[in-house]
Amino acid sequence: MKKRILFLSLLVCLLTITPCALAAQAAVPQGIEMEVEGVTVTKAWIDDIPVYYLMPEGNPKELKLCIYLSGLSGNKESLVRFLPMISSRGYLGVVFDNYTHGERAPLKADGTQLQRQDIRDRTFANMYHYGWPILGQTVLDVSKVIDWFIANMGVSEEVVMAGTSMGGDISISASGIDHRIVRIAPFITTPDWMRPGMHSLSDGTLMDPGKPDSYAQFFYDNFCPIVNLSRYKRGIPMLLVLGEKDIHIPPENAERFKENLSRIAPEAAANIQIYYTPGKAHAVPDDVNFVFDWLLLGTPVP
């Protein structure tokens, strides 16, 4: 009789497990814990994509995902400093290496990986040929990463994104393709992959963006935001944080994107805010807390 009662009690417990409890079980960290740049993160591999993530503080009822991506030649290690800003606001923060960056960098003739300066030099030598595939392939990676965190960590299907420079470009493109991305805050970014008016970061001269091959052209045609405006008619909220004096990615590129969108979807364009960082060229603001407050907490931009 006691065994029967025990069995029935266990059965009742199993039948009354709530979806929240299941989500909590799904949120058990997957990967290896390690310290990077003074922050304890978890590292996981999503196919060929190395990822660092940091769980949110405060045990929120709903696990939400925020992805942050680096600029050209950057890596996930350089972004770890942003993860505590994300986790302290109740989100699971994720950074990963862009395509051909960091641990994903291709090999040189001597068998060693391309370093940051190598990646920068090669890409700027022909931005359209090398840059467009980096953008496009990483856009696809974003959806793969979101899939993994939903399947393995039980995160919400409402995702937010941010990124610096090229990482910001990727966030705009990804939000036009993956509707699980509901809010983005790119820094010093452009929705126009042609990059008109792009000047060198080193000497300020006007740069030759090069020529794409058919492979690179595919990514431009299918993923470049300014030539795929209809994808943004849903009105995703964007905060585009631009350098007031940026000549590498002039603010005019983002302004034109908003203006063009306003012609076909004025209500959607109204959801795009442009913030100009006073006195800054191609650099993020000294204090980025207001951006994370807007992105993660919905706080108005000052």
C-alpha cells in the first residue's frame, strides 16, 4: 500500500511540472566555464561558431537573449566587457566571432591564422569582395545561434541585438531577415553596404571599395538593408548611434536609409531613432549605458 501511494505521489509530481519548470531545466548552462578578460563566461561551440555567453543576474522568470557583435577584425574576446552590462539588466548576453574572425580566421600560407591586422588589411584592400561575404555569412550565423539558444537554453523567441561598426551592419541585416529579432542598437553603422563616402581610418583619404565577385554580390543583393527596404516595414525599433564627425561611415548613410523607408512605410521609419555622439568620429560613446538601458529596459534616450 505504501509503495502504491509513493508511486501515485511521484506520478502527480510529474504531471504537474509547469512549463516554467521545464524552461528552468532547459536553462542549465551548456558548455565550459572559463575566465576571459576578468569575466567568468561559458564557452560553447555551435557547429563551427565559438560563442561566449553570460547568464542574467536575478533569476528572471523569462530568459531573454541579447547578441552583441564586433566590428571588422574584432573578436569575441574584445566584447566580453559588454556581457556584464547585458546580464545586469536581466538578459543572457552572447558574443561570438564573426565569419573569418577570431578563432574562425582562415590560415595564411605559413599555416598560421590571419591576425586582426591581416583581416583588416585584406578586407580594406577590396571591401566588396571580402566584406560582403563576412556580413552575409554572419547574418546567417545569427539565426543559427538564436536557434541553438532556444533549443538548448529555453530562451524567449524575442531577441535583441547590438553591434559595433560591421557588427552593427550585421544586426540591421539580421533583423530584416529573422523576425525573432525585435529591437536593435547598432553603433557607428551603415545600412548601405556600398559605403558611399568611406574614408580611411588611418589617413582620412577616400577609399576605393573594390569590386565584388558573384559570390559576394549574392550577399549584397539578398542581405543589404537599403536594397531590401520592404523587410523593414514591420517597424522594428532601432537606435542608430552614430559618430557626429564620422567620415569612415558617414551618418548620411543611416539618414538615407530612414528617409527611403519613410517613403514606403512612414510608421516603420518613425521607429528608427538616430543619436549623434557629439565630437566623436568612428567610435562608440564613452558611456554606453544609455544604449543598453534603451535596448534592454526600454528607457527613453536622453
